Amino acid sequence: MRVCKKCGEEKPTEEFLVNHRTAGFPDVDQPCRDCKRKQSKLYYQKNKEKCYMQNINSRSRNKSRYNQTQNKRQKALVMRLSDEYIKNLFCNNGIKSEVLKRHPELIENHRMQIKVKRLLKSMRDEI
């Protein structure tokens, strides 16, 4: 158990961030996760433009790594047939998100159609 320097509450050690620079030992001067989250949100609200520009600069410096990460994420969405991927398919075909909110069964039905198509394709490829 440790006491947070910010809120003064006694919390389990798991509620504090680990400092990887000190070989995984908790940093005694750091606030708990909740206080750190509040502090980060407050900083972002006060410095939105600065944070935005840092993000843009970081992406431009690491464009290939960023693209690889995005491609990997997109492939995972496609393979899992996530709701996000299926909604994007619907939106690309002109169906509004309001329709999908009123009829969530459309997403599951489309997911099943894609699974059947993939299964048929794999069976055809085996022959």
C-alpha cells in the first residue's frame, strides 16, 4: 500500500504507474493512476494546439512506423470482422450510421455473410 502524493489516499501499489527507467520499480514521487489521468486531461485541455502539433510532428517523423501500425490494425479489424469494420463497409455503401443504430442486427447479418463468403472461397481454393 502507498499513499498518493496528489490526493492523499492510500491505495494498492498496482494503482501507481511503473517507472521503466528505474527497472520497473514504482516511482515514489508519481501520483496514482487516477490523479495522473486527471492531470493529463487537464494539461491536454489547456494545451490542445501544442499537443496536436506534437502529434502531427511525431507522425511525420515516424511516417513508415505509423503506416505499419495502421495497416496492422486495419488487417486485424478485417480478420476479426469487428463492428467498426462492418460499419465502415456500410458507410462506404451509403448507409447512414443512424440506420445501423436503429437496426444493430444488420451488422451481425453482414458479418455472417462475409464469413460464408470466406468459407466458400477457402473451400474453392482447396479444390
